[in-house]
Amino acid sequence: MAVPAFACTTVIVSAKASATGRPLMWKQRDTSAEFNYMAYFPAADGNYSFTGVVNTDDAEKESVWCGSNEVGFSIMNAMSYGLSPRITDDRPYEGMIMKRALEICRTVADFEEYIKSLPQPNGLESNFGVIDAEGGAAYFEVHDYGYVRFDVADAPEGYLIRSNWSVTGRKGEGKGYDRYDVAAAKMKSHSGGFTAGWIIDELGRDPLIARGKTVCSVVFEGVGEGDPVDSTLIWAVMGYTPYAFALPVWVAAKDEFPSALGKDGHSAQNELANKALRKYGDIEPGVALTREQERLIRYVREQELSIAAWTRDFGRTSIPDYDRMFESFAQRFSNFD
């Protein structure tokens, strides 16, 4: 399996700053691995079951690039390029670490202990974001010989943002400063509580954040006070975000989720969105949308609003309906010209 290049934009929103009273955690994933999909991992050997994003070319499902488990722990990352020199071989350690964390961690504190337990140098240079069912929400800027923790509860605005540079990294190094600035400006100007839909549409589809190498956009709507620990709702877009709409994944439903997000080791939504990307091109800052791009993006947004309303009314009792919605979209896509 080839090791892909990474660039991601991420946000964690506290329960107090969200519109639903539940924490939100978002990852927009940019990578040279063109295809990924949603996969369910059943509990084994005393570990927790979980659902997460896997590269299609990772036949052994060795790495997970964001996910949530049955006890309310969710994790994501953004590679950092200014924390410390990488002194280990170039392997996807971050994905392996996240997979193991989903297997064994219940809380943010558990993840911190796990990071502490790793042999050094640990091969990591990454901003890990985690939330749990007990109200924990934090970033860990992790390097070969240590880490620094940033709790979202300490953020005056009620949220934290990370792209591919770190607050504790070497000044001026790293990547994604422009993406960070766009996310920060939009979140600062937003009035009211944040929602998963707002994050995906306003941040995930912004032309400075959505790029040709964007392969998914995922929001974890975590566990609220008094909710069951397995009540995390994942809103997932597989593929180029402007050309695909978010579909819901209930962690409690285990392997029952819209098949467009993941079935038999691939995502039909990812494949369709990337087909649209090749056909219509990516959206660019300061460049007017073509007629075809405008129509497609408008239809994606209409579908997303319909799906959000459907989810509020029917929830996970209607998973087959989401597949029919995607099939209808795929059929209409073929007639866009």
C-alpha cells in the first residue's frame, strides 16, 4: 500500500457552542489516496466496536483516518509539518494509532494515557482531535518525544481549529495557514450555535478549503448530556465535498448505514463525486462557477437539506431510503449535461 500525502482541515466545537448541545468534531480530508470509504469494525478480543474511514487501497484495513466507537469516543487528525523532524520510516502511523485508540479508548484521558505509553520516538507528527461521552474535547499536538494538550473548554469562543501546522510547532513551518484563516474567519462571523450542516456547507465547500485532493468531509455529532454513550451521529461526505451530500451514520446501528458510503471495500458516493470532479473540475477561489458546477452544487445542497429533514423525522429507521436518495441523485447526475 502506498503511503499517501496528507493535508487536512479540522475543527472541534464544544457542546455549549453547538446548536444541539452536543459536541461537534469535523475533518476535511485531503490526500493523494483518491478513494476511501466508511467501514464498521466489530468488537474483538475485548476491544470496542467502531466505525471509521478507511482507504480503498488498504485491503487489510490497517489504518483508520477518523472514526467513532460504541462508547462515545471519536478521533481524527491533521498531519503537522512543523513539530519535529520525522526520524522513523515513512509509514501511516497516525492511521494505525487512531485505529488502536478506537479499539481501546473510552475517554480523552484514555487517549492521553495511550499516547504516553507509546515507545519513543513514536513516529508521530500530528494534531489529533478527540471527543468523548463525558464532555471531554481536546487537541493533542503530538511529536516523536511528547505532546501538548489543548482543551476546547479553555477556548473563549467554544471551539478550536487545526490544519497542517501546530501552535507548539516551529514558527513559520507547517502548511494550511490559508485554510485555517478561512475557517477561523467564517466561524468568528457566524451567529448562533454551530451545526454539522453549517460546517460541511460553509467550511467544507469553501473554495479555499475544498480542493482537488479532498476525499471526504466528516462531522461527528457527539454524545450529549444524558444521552446513551453509543448515540454519536456521523455526518459523512465521501469524495469531493462540493459535489456530494452528507449522509448519516449512527454508531449504534453498527454495520447498518447508507451503502453509498461504504460497501465491499469502496464508496459509490466517493466514486461518483470524483467522476464529477474529473468532468467539471474543482471550484477555485475568485473564479466564477460554470453553469454545470452551479447546477450540481445547488442540487447537492437541496438534497442535503432534504436528508437533514428526513433524518430529524425518521432517524435510523429509514436507512434504505438514503440509498434510494443516492441512487436518484446518481441517475440525475448522468443527465446534467
